[in-house]
Amino acid sequence: MATKSIQVPAGAELTLDDGIGFVALVDRMNVDPALKVVNAARISYQSQRQAFDEKDRKLAGFLWANGHTSPYRHSFFTFHWKAPLFVFRQAFKYQVGSGWREYEVGGESVSLEVFDMFFDTDKGCSWNEISGRYVQWANEYYVPKVMRANPPHGNKQASVDLPPEFDHEGERARMIAECDELFRRYQERIERGVAKEIARMLLPQNLYTQAYWTVSLQGVMHFLEQRLKPDAQFEIRRYAEGVYALVKDDFDRLGITREQLAG
């Protein structure tokens, strides 16, 4: 039995221009994320605000700019992704950990939990993905319409345009044929009685899968800081742009721009 088809959710951001890939906001906490950031910080002084104003916007910006990120860990979002496996392998890296440090704020010593990517990396983030052990994959792949080349300068984390004479359509057709052949072999292996967990081993990295991602506001911001950058791989950058579009209103209130996140 093939994977049940899930329609593109209402309000989703389409990502890879193939009508398949998307990212959608499933839900968010009802409390205003921006107000929660500054109130979480002010609890150190036994103080709270009822409404978010320009003073709060400046405080929120100061906290983020100076590494006081624990107040950004109290608001959570859940996203639904449909993306190629190789995109998920990159996205799964963004799990935010923390450590306690002492800072001087307004002349007083304050303990704040700050970001540390090498410590407690399971906090503040959860992924649940389709299991290829339990379901049979659908024949859905991402194949780019325009191919890219390795850069001449040797940067292993970048790609550049191919020469104008390159046959993009021909290369794409070959990739599609190869994917279809691999999927045919996968199906035949299952029909011969081989377990799905074994049969899937030959499937390529451009196979589409789906997952739920629940993450703190800090985790979202860290992901965007890394994957909105111009040198991020095109495909995951498109997903970062989709995530940003879904939570842009919150960033606007916090006074954090796309340009700041992208560096």
C-alpha cells in the first residue's frame, strides 16, 4: 500500500516550484510570542508588561543581539514540511541547546540560559517523520529544472551556474528516468516479500518525505540565520524562506528583519 496522499494545507508556502514541496504552520501558542520574550526576560526583575510597545521591541533586539536567548525559548511553533530527504538531513541539524551564564544588565547580575550548539542538543526542538519501515513510499521526487556546477574555487558548500550550452532538460530527463527505475525496483523487491525497511535502501536522496517540526522561537531564528544566507543550498534556502514568511509578523513586531537573520 502506498503512502496516503496528504493535500497541501491551507496557507502553506510552496517551496520548490514543483507543486509537491511545501512548509505549513500547523499551530502556535496562543500567547503573543513577542510579549512573551520580554516578559520572560523581565521576570528576573519581578516585572511584567500587559502590552508590547517600542520599548519592548528595543529590549527584544538587545537580548538577541547580545546572546540572551533564553527568553526566545518560551514560545513554540509547529510546522508541517514536505521536502526531499536531503533537505531534511540538513534541517535536522537545527536542534537548539543551552547553558547558563552570568551577565550584567542595567547594573545588576542576571543569570540567563544562552545558546550553545554543542550542549544538550535535544532541547527546544522535535521532529517526527514518515517511517519507511511502516509505509510504502510514494513515487515523488524532487528533480531541479536547472542544474548547477561545482565552483572553480573549491568551496565544497556552494554551487554555480553551468555554461549556457549545458543541456538542462536532457539531464533532468535522465534523472527522472533513473528515479523511476529505482522506484520500480523498490516496488518489485517488496512484491517479492522483502521488508520495506530493506527495500528502501536503494531509494535516492531526492525522495519526498514529510515531517512535523515543533521548535522554539529561538530555534526558528537560529535555523533562519543559517539557511537564509546566500551561500546556503538553494533548496533548503527555499524552505527557510517559507518558514520566514509564515512567522514574519512575529519578527516584524520584534524588530528583527530578514536582512539581519540572513547576515
